[in-house]
Amino acid sequence: MIRHRFGILQILLLYCLFLLCSNHGSARAEVIALTTDTFSDKVQEKDTAWFVKFCVPWCKHCKNLGTLWEDLGKEMEGEDEIEIGEVDCGTNKPVCSKVDIHSYPTFKLFYNGEEVVKYQGVRNVESLKTFALEETEKAATKAQLDNDGEL
């Protein structure tokens, strides 16, 4: 009888661990850390928008964002043409200098390697998501018109 109970407890424990791991995996944010080595290649991906947060670990305003950027990453997972990235300007100063970052946090949207617009609105997931979707659509339309004009 004890042996049987122990087997059931093991099964229940394994099942709980499985659920815990499954939930953790699906809740993982889709925020990509960009570095001096990866930034240019990533943001230049064709027909792809990158909404990027530039920050430094010591900035109180960056800390006050809490999980906002990760929450946005989760919210945007289904958007194939929009990537959510972040750059630590403390360790990747060349990137931040190149894209003219002077205050933290700064949020910028890039499309096909070009800076499109800097975000200056309300800092909540819904506002950021709406901004990213609208600005990506505008950038994609402009890129398409530019391509059509070249033909």
C-alpha cells in the first residue's frame, strides 16, 4: 500500500512539475537583447519592424517600467513582422551613440534598418502595442510605395 501511494505521489509531483515548466515556457517574454554585434543585422531584416527599448541598469525610470517591456513582448508574440528588442546602453554604448540616445528609457521603432519614429506616449502595454502596430503599417506602406516608385 505504501509503495502504491508513493507511486501516485511521484506521478502527481511529475505532473505538477510538467505544468509548472509548461506555464513558465509559455509566459516567457519575446524580448530580444540586442548588442553592438547584433543590432545592425537584426534591425535591417527585410520587411520587419523592430520596436526597441534603450536603457541602462542604473536608471530609476527604466527600473520603474518593471515588467512592461516583457509584457509587451508577450502581447506581441503573434505579430510576425514586429520584433521587440532592448539594448543595454551601459554595455553597448556604440549602438546607443549611433542611434542618438541621450535619455533613458528611449523607445524607437525601426523598419528595414531605418529609424521610423521615437515613441513618446503613455507607457502601458496597450498604448505601446497600438503604436507599434500603427507605425509598422505606415512604414510598410511607405516602403511598398517606394518600391513601386522604383519600378
